[in-house]
Amino acid sequence: MAQPSGDRKKLRGPAGELEARIDLPAGGAGAGRAALVCHPHPLYGGTMDNKVVYTLARAFNDLGMPALRFNFRGVGESDGAFAGGDGEAADALAAWDWIDAEWGPRELCLAGFSFGAMVALRVAEERRPACLVTVAPPVRDLPAEYAGPGCPWVLVQGEADDVVEAPAVLEWAGRLAAPPRVETFAGVGHFFHGHLPQLRERVVAAVTEIMEKDEHG
């Protein structure tokens, strides 16, 4: 079941308006950090209300960060049409700009699930986030010369994923000059059915470690 909670917003994107939701922690937007979460493939039913996307947003809320999730162009009430990844990366950059304008410039944690993870990896190469969380990234859709995001990075992968095959993802990540922290889930498929609480806990723990390292130099 989708997770529609969160305050609705309309953001200005490069192809028109983008439909978005804001998930706030108990203390409100606060200051210092925020999170941006990208959803799965628009042509296969992916939306900002996907359960994994919502779980990632709530994990960042647990860390005291407001989280913005949004629909890529052509999804839900967002204007435009699917653009093969390039346009969706531009949408994500526009959402990042909205965060800076609305909440003030702050360190941003960027996250994505499946197609959204691929978009997040591309965005992180262009504009360095404070941290990156990718769940089941379809690495076959990245350029062959992709060198890595150049920021602290957590890669989460279900070992029984039948959409994004774990061996290919893990082998690819291990070849990078600066490989990510890898969190694997034994026996877990693409959509983390029955394991969303554990996903939330593991993301909170991994990002906490990243933030603590950053604070202590």
C-alpha cells in the first residue's frame, strides 16, 4: 500500500510544476540538514508514495531532518512526460533548489530507490550532497565511465532482488575507487516486503555514523 502522508506542495520544475510531499520530524524543519528522496521508475508505477521512498523519508525524520519527496515529470500531478533519466535528474536538481530557497541553504542528504537511486547517483556527481543513500540502484543504467559520487555513500541491496540483481550491483560498487558502505539484506527482494522497519533502522544507523564522522573531522 502506498504511503500518502506528508504536506503536499507544488514546486517549479524545468518541465512545469512538480507535485511533492514534505515529511517533517517532530521538531519541524529545524536547521542544518534536509533530505531529498527520489522514487522508482515512472513507467512501472513508481511514485513518491512508494513504501520504500516513504520509509527513507521517515528514516531521515528520525535523524531530525525534514524530507522532501516528489513526483518526477509526468507522474501524478507533475507536469511533463518521462525523459529517460536526464529530465528526471533536472527535476531532482529543481527540488534541491526548492529546499535551499524554502528552508535556507543547508547540508542535503540525497536518497533514491531503484530508478530514483540511479537519478540520485547522477545528481550527486553534479552537486555534492552531504551524504547519499541508494537502495537497489540499477547500475546498468549509469554511464560506463561513472566514477562514483565523491561523497559519503550508503548502498542498500536486497540479496534476493529479482529486478536489480545483487551480484551485479555489488561487483560494480566494489570496482569503484571510493566504494560505498554496503548494507545487504539476506533473502530480501526488490521492494523490501516485510523488512521496511529494518530498512529504516539500518539507514538511520548508517547515516548517523556518516554524520558523526563529519562532525569529528
